[in-house]
Amino acid sequence: MNDPAAFHREAVEKLRAEVDGPAIVAASGGIDSTIAAALAQEALGERAHALFVDTGLLRQGEVDAVGGYLRASGIRYTLLPAEERFLSALDGVAEPEEKRRRIGEAFIRLFEAEADRIGTNRLVQGTIAPDWIESGGGARDTIKSHHNVGGVPKDSRLTLVEPLRDLYKDEVRQLAEHLGLPHAERQPFPGPGLAVRVAGPISRERIRIARRANAAVEEEIDAAVARGEIRRPWQYFAVLLPVRSVGVTGDNRAHGDAVTVRVVDSVDAMTATAMPLPAELLRRIAERITREQPGVVTRVLYDVTDKPPATIEWE
Ligand code: XMP
């Protein structure tokens, strides 16, 4: 994008042309959907209804953090609590594409109900180019159906409006700066949330374990960045693996879960490199994760694979 100001002007004009009544806007608190919400609000004023869904798959403290970020960005939004709907739709589901399909479906059904309530069929989303390219758009194989693409059921009566669909992540950042959105210092977080950070079958308990391990990784890395020990990585998180291993807690044998830590550098998420971390920091992360969930998580691994051949997420 050479000229963010020109993109901004045209996007607002296009939104006005595409949406003549009200519209709902899917706001996750990520940079993409926050820009889409800001553009929709500018173009449509009170006719834009931003919705932030608590899926029960969010990170520790995320409902508050996202609320704060949306408010600081000037977005008027409604919080929809929907933990039960999502967690029961996912219970026991192991296959990554099936997780995304069910999450996409749950989002759309929720949005359809809200759309009916306000009398529209327009849904504004912050889909960007890598979302649909990796979902099998163009001539590519389907790597992952990013939930905001692959998960939209064919029979949905919602018409998608996607003002950012041709942009890449670096362009999104330029645009956020141009729009004067507050700098969030937040790493990208996938729409399906912790559902794809629990590798294998989902349960409420496994989501809780993954959430806790993930919070430990985020806090330790944030602290290391604040102390100037490392650069801020592109993404850093924990994945709960479908693997049990033997450990010891005190004098007792424990057959516990394994967590892998993933820390990557990237510019646009299309490729990524696994970041080397200082040994002391790795040790601290492993110690903290296992101490906080004794006998539950008994092993911590570090993922050293680049993308390609791996992807950033495990699922
Ligand atoms: P992968 O794992 O495909 O991830 O290398 C590339 C980037 O996309 C994020 N990601 C997703 N984002 N819905 C999203 O909105 C998804 O289903 C999804 N899967 C992966 C991932 O966190 C990384 O930033």
C-alpha cells in the first residue's frame, strides 16, 4: 500500500456504497477487526454495531484487555457472552478443520441472531489477504480454513463486507498508524483462540490448562522484553499437546500433560522463524508452567521449527 490516506478514503466510500442500512461488525480486539470496525463506524455512524464475542476460548484477562483497547480506539461495541455455546459445540472435537468449522458456524449463528435483531444482513469483517489465501483462495491448497473464511456456512443469509481483504499484515499496521489507533503491543491471536492451542480433543479442563500455560509464557516473555533481554517476538504462546508423560511431584509419580512453547519471528505470518531464547529464560518458563499446575503439566518442550515446513500454530 503506497498511500494509506487514499486507501482510507476509498474504503470509507466503498463501505457507504455497499451498506445502505445497518450492519454488524465482528470485533475481536485484534488489529484487523479493530480497523474494520473503525472504518465501518466512520462510514456508517450509528448504523455500525460492533460485537465482541466472549467465546470461552480467549486468553487470561482478554475480555478486559480487549474492552479497554476497543474503547481507546473509539469503537462502540457490545460484549456477547457465549462461552457455553462455543465450549459445548467443541467438546471432544479433535480435528483442526472441524474445530474451525464449528467455531465459524457458532459465530455465524450468533451474528445471524444479532443481525435479525437489528434488521440487517450485512456483516463487516476484518479478513486480510493471508486469511483467504491460506484458506484455499486462488490456486492454493487449503492450509487452514481461517475461521472467518472457511467457517461461514453456505446457507448463511449474511453478506460479508471485507474492507481489508487485499491487505497484508504490514500494510494493516501502516493503516492503523495512519488512522491513529492506539498502539496495542498485542501479538496476533487466531480467531479460533485456545481451541487451536489445545492440540487434539477439546474439553473445558484442557482449555483451562492451555490458558494458564499460555499466560505464563506471555508474562515471562513480556517481562524479558521489558528487561531488554530479548526483542519482542511476533508471536509467543503455549500449546497443550495430546501427549502424556511421566513426571515426579515431590515423592509421587505423576502422569501429566506436555506443553510446547512456540516463539516466532515474522513480518507477515506467511513465513516465520523459530526464535532462539536464552537458556535461562527457557528454564524459567518451564519451571513456572510446571509449578503453577503441579502434576497436571509435567513436561515443557520448545518448538524449533520454522514456517515452512511447520505453520505458526500447531493446528
Ligand atoms: P499459521 O498457523 O497458518 O498462522 O502459520 C498464520 C497466522 O494466522 C494466525 N491464524 C489464524 N488466524 N483464524 C485466524 O484469525 C485462524 O483460524 C487462524 N489460524 C492461524 C496465526 O496465529 C498466525 O498469526
